[in-house]
Amino acid sequence: MNTSLWNTMADRWAPSLSGPGPQAADDAQLRARACLPLLPGSVTILLVEDDAMVREVMAEALQELHHRLIVCADAEQCLGALAGLRAVAVLVTDVAMPGTSGIELAEAFRRSRPGSPVVFATGVADCTDATAALGPADQLLLKPFGGAALLGAVSQAASLAKDLTGRYSRGGGML
């Protein structure tokens, strides 16, 4: 993967700009994917991005990490997938989205999975709200960012999520 996520988008999608672009899975597919067993040492990554081109490029990069990846077009779709998800997860979300914002989505995510990490991505110049929403395990990526920055932030978050999984399975608690 080219380390410049954003510089390759126009080249990658130029032939299909007249078409509808990549789509997130429908709700039934998301629920089914959320129920699949995890491979040992992996976590579930929930990617939420409303821009189809950005979502596709980010998903392609995140597949390199070999975790379960659930890709959603908006917060409502993510919340539907989250309802069927039993494992600890990492949320990667755009901050500014139509409807429910990434910050509101992160709050709902944290209520069901306390301590689970969130990676926020924003292209908004004033990221005061996103910075204020950061928890101790969270990270903020400012667009445009490279593939290496995305993979580094999500890898770190996945390591924290794995630690949570071990802690809850040894302690008998459930997220």
C-alpha cells in the first residue's frame, strides 16, 4: 500500500467516478460478519466513514493488519453491527458525518465496551470537539494522513483491545 493514502485516491477511482463508488455492506451482512469467530490474537475493527472513496482506501489499508474488519457507511449502521458483536473491538471513525457524529458514536461504543480504544479521523480544521472527546486509549488522525499513520494508530489500538480481551476473559467479566 502506498503510504500516502490521500494522494492515491484520485488515481485509484478516476475510472469509476461516474459510477456509484464502493459501498459498505448491508445491515444483514454486517450482523453476520460480527458473529463470525475471531482468529486467535485478532480483534474486530469497526471502520465508519461516510465518504465512499475514503472508506474504501482506509478499508484496503486496514486489511493488512489481518483483524476482522467491519466497514460501515454511517454511525447507525455501525451501531447495528455493534449490537451483535460480543468481542472487544476497536472503533475507527470519521468525526464529522451526517446524522450521528463520530463523537456521539464513540460515546455509545464506550458505553457498551468501557476502555475500548477509538481512533478518530477528521479533516475539520477546528478539531477542538474531537480532542475533547479523546479518552486515555484514543488517538486522533488529522486528514490528510498516510497509510503508515493509520496502520500505526490502529495497530496500537488493537494491542490495547487485546489486553482488554485478556483481562476480561481472566477476570470472568464481559464487555
